Amino acid sequence: MTPSNLSSVRALLFDTFGTVSDWRGSITRMGEEVARTKGITDVNWDAFARSWRAGYRPGMARVQSGARPWTRVDVIHRERLDVILENFGIAHEFSEAERVSMNLFWHRLDPWPDSIPGLLQLKKKFLIAPLSNGSLMLLSSMAKRAGLPWDFIFSSDMFKAYKRDASVYLGAIDFLGLQPHEIMMVAAHNDDLQAARSQGMKTAYINRPYEYGSDQDRDFEASDTWDIIADTILDIANTLDCSPHKS
Amino acid sequence: MTPSNLSSVRALLFDTFGTVSDWRGSITRMGEEVARTKGITDVNWDAFARSWRAGYRPGMARVQSGARPWTRVDVIHRERLDVILENFGIAHEFSEAERVSMNLFWHRLDPWPDSIPGLLQLKKKFLIAPLSNGSLMLLSSMAKRAGLPWDFIFSSDMFKAYKRDASVYLGAIDFLGLQPHEIMMVAAHNDDLQAARSQGMKTAYINRPYEYGSDQDRDFEASDTWDIIADTILDIANTLDCSPHKS
């Protein structure tokens, strides 16, 4: 039985990086592949992936503060890539065309193992979509390659704002034409859920304690009484009564 | 072999009503079903469907002219529904809740028989999405029910404008971050393709001479030298070298 306070839910919106997709493992693997073709042997690609990601929140913060006009995450990724190629001492190894190609690593992230089975279950009963800071091309390319079965895509460029700005959640609610409590935000990040709850949305936390590896300094567990607290997307499907036996 | 002038195409954007979905047949069938449950016997539901649709362009025109602020097509559909229920002498038969439900007929249109096989072929090679005057909820609900395998959805509420306003095509090009000639507009309506071509997009015409039934007064054939002229979406897939044998 679906918990009675969740019986109104009609749409589930997912954070993507870290919640649905394993960016650290994916970027590490793709970096290692490129290094092998180039004969680069002295780079820790897990550290490279974490360093690349470390430019993400500061890059968005400049847009959120108004210090910079609307800028897609792809541009933020690229600017950070140029910095860390220098920092890791391999800038001379990568041409402009290779950097353009490397930046698309973020379009080719692999999902966590539970993501696709869980989403397929949830899709039987709910509208499912990302609500992500990714761009439309990033999110649709990732979904196409990985087989993420979204009903539609909410990207940051649709709102010209980044989570946790309230305008992103309010914009999604407005597009859906639903009441906030009919929409559930799913994320591995407590602050994303807090922002969604502030707008009246339901919340589901997925524990991804390995997302950042040795850089992880938060989100080891739920920090509030979210409506669902789970270890996998499949757990959420089960809680919402979408198990295979019910289909 | 893909024609050489089309080898740059990476994304195909589809008009939906009439091009992918058979609104007239679908609305007629759903109207007949409702009539049977209510014992209404004297309504020509094909005429009802055509009359409902006849409110569509005038309703959008008031928004496009600026006479009315941005208004979703669902609202335009509902206003027209109230008018034609009167015109057909059956307004007393439908409560507010029943009208709300009936307005969702437009969320449950069936595709033409060639649409899903054609889209599945095209999806192997291209990003595919609607570029439709429908709302996000309309288009995503329709796709979910019918199994339209879109990679993402471009809806009029994303642009707060209706085709054939240039801002819709320009907005889509901007979201995709592609060159206009890398995007192909697919439609059964010559004026939609003209507007897309004006922005540099490639064009594919599908002949749907039965879309409007006895109300059809245009679009019996291609009126210009579109890049592809076809009878079905499968034909377009074949022209773009996406036949099953190539998968």
C-alpha cells in the first residue's frame, strides 16, 4: 500500500548527477580510456573527476548570484576542464577539438545499477522526468545513450536558473499544472529536497554515500524526515507500490 | 544513402497534431464512447471533432497578436469545448467535472499507424522530439499513453509562443545548441515547414490528406521543394537511411 500521504503523487522529478547517474565512476573510466590511447600514465582519474566536479557549484554560484548572465552547465564544465588540464599537467596533450569531445563525457554518464530498473517500474504509474542542472542536450543525450526512460526532460536551460533557486521548482510546478503535493522530488542531496519541500513538493531521499568518493563531506544520510528515505530507486518504486508484482 | 544535403541533420522535430497523431479520428472515437455511456444518439462526432479543432487557430491567433497574454492550448481547448457543447445542443449533458475530463481527450490522441514504427527507426540515429503547440502535460501524457518514443519534448509553454511564430523555431534551435541546418522540421503542414525553413532548418513534409476530413482545404500535397516529401514517417526514416536493415 502506498503511504496515504503520498497517494496524491502523480509526477516524480529526479536530480540526475549523483542521484541517477554515477558521474565520478563514469568520468574516471572515460578519462582512463583517453589516457590509454594517449599514453598518459601518471594521472589519477578519480581525482581528476572529483576536481572537475569541484568547479560545478562555484561555477553555478556566479550565475545564481547574478555576477554572470545565464550560462549553461556545458560552458561551466568546459571552463573547469581547461583549468584542471593545467592543474594535472596535461594541458599540452589535448587540442581544442579533443577538449570539445572530452567535455561531452558529461553527456555520457552511466546510471547507477538500480536506476533503470527503478525508473521503468515508476514509469508505469507516474510521469517521470529529470529536474536537473544539466542542459537539455546533456540530459537528452545522456538519456538516449543510457536508456533512461524519461517521459520528458526538465533542464536548467528551460528555467535559466540552477537549483537550489526556488524559481526552478516553481517553474516545474507551473509547467506541470499540478499542485505541489502531487509532485515528488527525488535526490541524493538533502539541500535539493529542502528546496523542493519549501515549495510544497513531496520528497524522496536516496542514499548515495559513494557519489563523491574521498571528497564526500555531506549527504551520508537523510538529514530530515523526508517522505521516503531509500537506498535505491527500486526501493522508492516499492514504497510507491510499483513493484513488478503490481504491474 | 542519405541525400548529401541532409547528412548534417542530427535532430528531427515533429509537428504533432495531424502529423504524428490523428486528432480527428481519436476525438471522434472518444466522443462516441462518451455518447454511448450517456445515451446521446444524435451527434455527429466527426463534425464535433472538426468543430472543436476549428477553435484552435483562432484561439492561438489571439495570443499571437498580443490581444491575450500567454495562454496554454488546454485553456483554448476548454473554452472551445464549452462553445461547441452549446452549439451541438448537449451542454446540459456535461457537468464541470465531465468537461474537465473531456478536455483531456486531447491528451489521449492515437498516433497514425506509421508513426511509432517510423519514430523508433529514426530514434536509432537522431534525437527526436515534438515541436508542437501542445502543452508539456498534453504532449507528455499523449506520448506516455501512446508509446511515442521521444527523446525529449518541446512544448509551446516552453517558448510561451505558438507556431508559426519565429520565436518557437529560434527557441528550439537555441536549446539544442545546434546549427539550424542540423535540425529538420517534420510536418504535414506546408506553412509550418515554411516557417522552419525561414530560420534555416531542414524540412520534411508528410502528406496527411485526411487529417481534417471534409474540412480539409489545404495541405493535400507539398507546396514547395521541401528537403523530403513523404507519405509516412517510415518513408522519412528510409530516406534518412534508418531502415530496419541498417540498424
